Amino acid sequence: METNNGYNLNYTAYTTTKYGRERYDLFMNGDKLDSSDKNIRGIVKKLKYKLIKSPHDMQPKQIFVVDISKNEEEILSQMKPKTRYNIKVAVKNNVQIEIINGFSDNEEKIEKFLDLIEKTGNRKGITFHSKEYYRKMLRHINSDNIRLYLAVYEDKIIAGALMVIYGQMATYLHGASDDNNRNVMAPFLLQWQMIKDAKNSGALRYDFGGVSINEENKKRREQWLGVTRFKQGFAKNNQPLEFSGSYDIIINPFKYWTYRVIQKIKNIVH
């Protein structure tokens, strides 16, 4: 379900199956549900279901959205000096940026990017989506809206990133890089190329995705430190957009709380 200001209420189901035939809708999860968003709260009120805070946020509570409506020189000037320097380092090292539109003719390169995603996740202890998730994304999203950017160094793909453009918003979805070649600073040039292309495609804002800036949750701040520092480098004075986090809309209280208890037991056991 989509609200008129772009937030999604994503349906989540807890399935108790007998031979795979029965499915019970349990609750909906409203990601990025802002406490001041009267439109969403109005929808929830009409549904007449109880709304409670989820035990875990499914999406970051903060996202880093940068104004790219300015000219390129102004966008560069809002970066930290070290970020501008790292872009130049990548150029000096002859890092090349390749743009992939469409899936069918580029499967080999896409698979190399997916291998990078897997390696990055293992290195940083991050759980990414499955490879098939990304394959489906590239197959089914209109190629005018989604692009895969690859950084090539000495004929080897060493970094990659997915960007989606919709209307005046460009969104950096997922990225990965080879730690063995980090000295050539490919991710910085990769992002700069994506920003320029987003701007040339009519986007006015560039969403870097999740960050953790001055959050009370110390553990999350520490986990997101490197990612946050990297993204902040592209707009040193920019402040994040904050959301209230994820909420559960309870449709069946008994099944919902049974599910919660089961999850808690699983967490204790594991």
C-alpha cells in the first residue's frame, strides 16, 4: 500500500502451513512511518488495527539525502576536501566507470558484481540479499530506472553500485568493493559519476541511504561509522532525514504475539 507522500506499508505474513496450502496474514510492517505523518496514521485508523513499535527496525532510522540541483562545481564544493581528493586519486589511477542497463546482455559482469556483494558482506559481517534478489531486480525493473555502475581497474571489476531513478529522486541502493584495491579509491569516483548522471537525468536529490549521525544507539553508531563517514564526505554540512522507525500493525493479536514469542526464543537459543 503506498501513501500519497511515497511511504510504503509493506504486508508481512507469518505462515502456518499444512502441506503448503494455508496462509495467515498476521501483521503489516510500516517502514519509515514518521510520527508526524497524519496520512499514514489516518490509514491505520481506518483499518482499525493496533499499531505498536516493532522490536527491530527493518530500515535505517536516518537517511542521507543530498541536494544535487546545483551545478557540478557547487556540488563538489559541498564535499569534504578528502572526498574531492579521493575522486582525483581514482581518476589518476585510471579507474574506468562502466554503466550497465539491462540484464540479458551483461550477465557475466552482473555475476561479478554479485560476487563482490557476497565478499563485501562476508568481510564486513553484513547480511545482504541473495544473489537471486538482485537478479530479479535487474530483470524486472525498467532499465530506464535502474542502472548498475561498475568501477574497472586494470581490466578487473573492483567496485559496483546500483542506482534507481524515479522522478526527481535518485537512490543509491546497494554497493560493494574489492578490499584488495581500496588504495585506488574507486567507490568515490563511482558515486561521483552516479551523482552526475542522476543530475543529467533530471533528479534534484540523491539519496545515499542509511546513516547513523548522533543517534542515541551507540551500537548502531559504531556499526555504521565507516558507511556514515563515507556518505557524509559528499555533503559535509548536510543533516540526515529521520524517521520513527518500523511499526507493526496487528491484524491478529494471538498469532502476532505467538510469532513474537517464537522469535524471542529463537534469539535466545541461537
